[in-house]
Amino acid sequence: MAVELCLLLLLLFCGSTISEVQPIYKPPPGTLDFGFVPAKTYDTGAYHEPGAIGILFKIVHAFLYLVQPNTFPQDLIRKLAQQQFGNTQGDYQKPENVVLTLQAIYYEIGFIVSAALGLLFILLLPLVGLCFCMCRCCDNCGGEMHQRQKKNADCQRSCFATFLFVASLIISVGVLCAYAANQHLTNQVRGAKKLVNSNFKDLKIFLNDTPAQIDYLVSQYNTTKDKALSDLNNVGPVLGSRVQEQLGKEVRPALDAALTMAGAIRETKEALENVSVSVEVLQEGTERLHANLTEVKMHLSNTLNDSACSAAQAASTCNIIRNSLAQLNINANFSGLPGVSSQLAKINDVLKIDLSSLVQKGYAAFNDTPDLVVNQTRNILSDIKSVLESIGSNITTFTRALPVQKILADLMVHLTQSEAYVQDYFPLVEQYDFYRWLGCLILCCMLVLILVFYYLGLLCGTCGYDKHASPTTRGCISNTGGNFLMAGVGFSFLFSWVLMIVVVLTFVTGGNVEKLVCEPFEDKNLFKVLDTPYLLNKHWKNYLAGVIFKNPNVNLTFEKVYSDCKENKGIYTSLHLEHLFNINELLNISMYTEDVALKIEHIQINLSKIILLDEIGKENLLNFSSSGIDGIDFSAYLTEINKSVTKVDLLSFANDLEARADQLPKGALENALKGHANNIRMIHNQQVVPLEQAMKYVKARSTLNQSIRLLKRTSSELMVKVKNVISAVNAAQDLINNNASQVIVQETKKYMDTIIGYFEQYTEWVKESISMEVAACKPIANVIDTAVDIFLCSYIADSVNTFWFGLGGSSIFLIPAIIFAVKLSKYYRRMDTEDVYDDTENGNNGYHKENLYGIHNPVFTSSVEQW
């Protein structure tokens, strides 16, 4: 059944897997989301928690470790399994066989010694009991119904009673342990049916869920196909944008530079116009000021030429004033600046052609690259889509051609039959377990019967004992207690050897199962033994591989299969089914991907229709470079702009003039000079101050300054800049016309690798899913765990070991209980004779002198029946 199951899962896997494609270039394609492979949860929890009785199990495990502290003998078991015994008489005498036997004895020495002690118990205790009975019948060994009195009789009686009570308690604890283990095993057997049904249910889920998982893997090819078709349908945004992005690294900077130059032309025109207007405004203000200052200077000069200035007192002052008249003039003369009308006229001619519009046409033509790609790849893309559809059709057709349902039905029939067989025989198992439970209960009842006699003997003897009564006059209750004790002794001799036989058999069997099966199964050493080459079959190196693949050289081990299934990996990975069925050879779609790659490589895109900038635009740029703005005398403009309005501060000049007039004699000359000073102040207030502070002139001066500096920056190496722009545009155009094919081929290859990358993702996902999720073999590991770890070890071995541990401990403590019971019964039973002594000699009733001999006293003679 296991082989058929493996073959089924293998065939299912093959129907859903595509072969690995070795990529030439592996770009980072978009990540595809295939979702999660549908998987149901298994119900079986292959773990057993024993509960409170687990403490007893641990104590038994510790005891077994004391008995057998050696590690699991892997090498010894391998050699014993491979060695041939019993074929001839001399096989056992071979040196190697003798050595193996001695090694086995050494390993089992703890069990052998313990079993030997048990056998000694079985042989000696009945024999001792027989001899003890015969001895007592002869009035020996305590059989004589006569008790000698001692000083420490009360102390001895108390000690014997205490020791017997302690021994009885220990025996009681052992009986309880044995009963608990017996009941635990029965309870687990009754509840095992649910665990068995859970395992069968998981196996059915395992079979029923696998086809759905395979169908899901096959259906997820549509995710890959849809993503590939999406990229094909969007070949413009995908491939066209990639081509555009690569070409744009040179095209866009060139067009941006041309567009920047078109903006510079417009800025140049505005700057020239601002220069012309600002110079006119400033010329108007400075010319009117110049005329007024000239008039004032002329009138002042006429005044100084008056005869009054010839007088001795006024001559020096008039000369000083006359010498300062040269300062009374304007400083910034904008009238002498060269005009820019010729440059402005040329710029206006350049702007008759809209260079920005020409550049925008180049942008538009370049941005149409995705549409060109779509139009020129329409026929090829339809062929590629047909190939993708055929791949999906072939996968679906092949999957449906596999006899999946038939194999599944056969396996389900076998599984159902197995389940029915287990269900039919489970009542029989429960019936036999009842017989076992009843037998173990009888064994416990044997000890309980002995304990009842002991406890009744202690109870009656202790309660009925009268220390003032003589041995021959003891009460009925005390005598009955002694009889109970002797009855317990008798049943101890009758039952102990039977109990010990059961203890020895279960100890040897259960102990070795724990040490040789359960413990090595837990640490997987048992699997290592099973995986020993040529162990289970002398012709096969790997037994499991030989059974499944008929090829024992395949490295397939029990340990690896169990570990993988324990981790819930897929059965394809766990059983290495690739050695039985090569999925890469079954569904090799490399031919399809190669066809797709070939068709994509034949994509040819012609971008020669893209014109970035025509000859008119280039000629326009050259005209701009020869507009003459680089011939403007920018330093002259900047010099005049930075000058003050007048050569001297008119207010200071007027104040100085008035001060010198005060130095002259009173008269017409003084008054005339003061009048001129007032006129100068008036000119300053009415003309100079507006030129310096009025918004009109301030703005004109600022605009002129900014415009001149802008023109200076623009004209700096203007011819070189224009030529560089034209060269960049020509280089970008040359790239599109002559070298775009290389870029297209490169980006087409990346585009092709992206499409194929989707298939690679699908392939890797299928492999990962098959390895870890599809047909996860956790139920198989659960079946093994249920059979070995739970049923054999946790249910049976632990319970059996705890049973013999409790029963054996109780049986061993029967020996001290027998001794103390026999000793104690002498103090409880009514004696036939007693020691009698003279009162005057002894000083009391004559019962406590152990150095005197007693004589027969017929008065106190009792007719108590001797046991």
C-alpha cells in the first residue's frame, strides 16, 4: 500500500510541474502572488500526556536506568542481526559469535541479575514456606504454643507491629501502583479507538486533499499567463517605456537644453526692452537736472563777475566760490550710453520663429515611442499569446490524461478495507484486554488479601491486647489478630512465587521494550539501525530504496523519511520520488519558452520618424548667437548705474555758499549769493531727491541693473553654448536614427527575460510547494508515532513496566512482612503454656523472670488449636 501511495503522489506531482528554465539573464521581474496551496488541518495529535500517573512512569524510567544504564547498542544489534546463528552446531562456538554473546550478556547484565534474583525468589520462597510449615508442625520455628517472658517484651511487640505496619503500607503503595497501571492501560485501550479513527481520517484527508492541491498548482499557471499577457498587452508602456527611458538619457537633456535656449531668447528680448525703456527714463531726469544746474551755475558766475567782488574784502571769497562752480554738475550721464536698438531688432527677427513650439514637437514625437512600439509589434505579440495559450492547454490536457482518479479510488478502497478490518477486530482487542485486566486484578487481589489479613491482625491484636493478661489468658480478639497474621503469612507463601513469576516475565519483556525500542525510537537511533546497509536484506544497501525504487543504491533512509514527514514536508521530497519519476523530463516547456524568446527577439522597432529639432530651429539658434548682444558695453552701463546723481551734495554746496556770503559786506552781492543758494536747495529738493528716491527712477535704475547683468550672463560664450545645444540635439538625433536598434535589442532582451522570469517564478513556486506543501506526509509520521510512541511505548510499555514495578516491590516486601508477622503473632495468640514462678522469690506475679524455668500449670492450660 505504501508503494502504491508513493506512486500515486508521484504521478500527481508530475502532472502539475513544469521543467526548470535556465535563464541567460535573470532580471528582477515583478513578484507574482500565487496564494496559498489549499491544505486541511489534520486532527491527530501524535502526543500523549499520561497525566498524574506520569510521575510513576518517570520513577520506573529512573529505575530502569539504574538496572540498565548502558546506551543503545547500535553496533551490537547490527552485528547480531547480520550474524547467522543456529545453522550448524558449531555456529555458537565460533569466536565472533562467542564475543557477540558476551557483549549481549554484558549489555543485559542488569536485567539478567535482576531476573536471576527473581528466579531465586520464585524457587526459594515456596521451599522456605514448605520447610517453615513442616518445622512449625513439629513445634519448632515458633510452632510451640509457649512464650517465654522477657523484660523488653512490650518493646519488641511494638517494634514488630510498627515494622509490619510499615511493610504493609509499602506493599499497599505497590498494589495501588500496579492497580493504577492496570487501569490506565485499560482506559487507554478503550480510548484508542478514537485515536485510530483519527489516523484513518487523516489518511483519507491526505488522499482526498492531494488532487485538489495538484489542481491548484495547475490552475496557478493562469496567474503566470495572465501576468505575461498583461505585459504583452501593455507592450507600449512596458517595452516602449523602457526604450524611451534608455534613449531619454541623451534625448531629454538635449531637448531640455534647446528649450532652455528658447527661453533665453525670450528673456533676452525682455532684457533689451527693459534697458531701452530704463535708459530713456533716466536720461529724461538727468538732462532736466543738468539744464537747471547749468542755468544756476551761469547766473552764479554772472553774480561773481559783479564789480562788488573786486573789492578787497570780497575778492578772496568770490574767488573761492568761483573755483567751486565746476562741482555744480551732474555725475551719472545716461545720455552718453550706446543704444541697444540694433540688438533688439535682431532678437525680434529671431522670435518670429517659435523655437519653443519646435522643441515641443520634438518632445511629442519622442513621447510617441510606446505607440510606435505597439503598432510595430502587433503581429508578433499575437503569435506569442497563442504560444502561451498552447502551454496552458498542454498542461491541462496532460494532467487530465493521468489515471489519477483510478489510483486514488484503489488506494481509498485499500484504506477503507484496512479501517473496516481494524473496526471489526477492535472489539476482540477490547475483549482480550478485559481478560488481561481481570488477570492483573486477580494478582492485585492476592496481595490485597494478604494485606487484609495483616491489617486485621494488627487491628485486632493491637485493640485486643491486654498487657495484664498472661499468655494463656489472652482475649479472643487478640488471639484472632494473631491468627490473621499467621493466615497472612500462609497466603504470602502461597501467592508470592506466582506474583514473582509474573513480575519477572513482565520486567524482562517490558524493560527491554523500553530500552531497545522506545528510547532509541525517541532519539531516532532505532532508525539508524534500520538504515544499516545490507541489514534487512543482504543484497540491498538501502532497504527502503530497494522496496520503492527497486534500486537499493538510492540514498533513501528510514530516518530521513520519518524526519521529513514529521516536519510535514511533501511526500515527493520525503521519498525522493525524483528517482522514480523525473518531472523535468516529463513536462519540459523549454521549447515553448525558446519559441517565445525567439519571437520576442525578432521584434524590430523603427524610430527614424522621430525628429527632435528641424533645420529651421537650428538656424534660429544660430541667428540668436549672432544677434550682437555680446557686443554691448556692459561695463559702461554698470559704471553709470553705480554713480551718484550729482558730483557734489547740493545741500552742502548751498550751505557752504550761504556761509561764504555771510562773510561779505552787507549789500546786494550778499543777498544775490544767498538767493542762488536757495535756488540750489530748491533744485536738490525738486530734482535730485526724486531721482534718488522716487519709485519711477529707482525702479528704472534697478531694472536697468538687472537687465544688463542678465544680458551679460546670456551673452557670455553665447556662440559656444548654442553650438553645444545644436551638437547635443544632433547627437540625440543620430542615436535615434543610427544606434536606437542596439538600445531596442537590449531592452527587448530584458523584456523577454521579464516574461520568461514569470515562468521561472511559477516553476520555483511549484517546486517549493511540492517539497513542502503538496501531499504533506504528516499523517504517515503520525501513524508511526501512534503505533510505536503512543500505543507500544506510552500505553503498553509504560503501563506494563509500572505494573511489574508496583507488583514486584510489593512481592519483595512480603519477605520482611512474613518475618515480622510471625514474630508479632506470638504476642497476640493465646498460648497453651506459660512460665510460672514463686511470688516470694520473684516479688511480683512471677511472669517476668527470664532466668527461671517455667513448669506446666494445668490450671491455665488452654485448648487453643495449634496452627
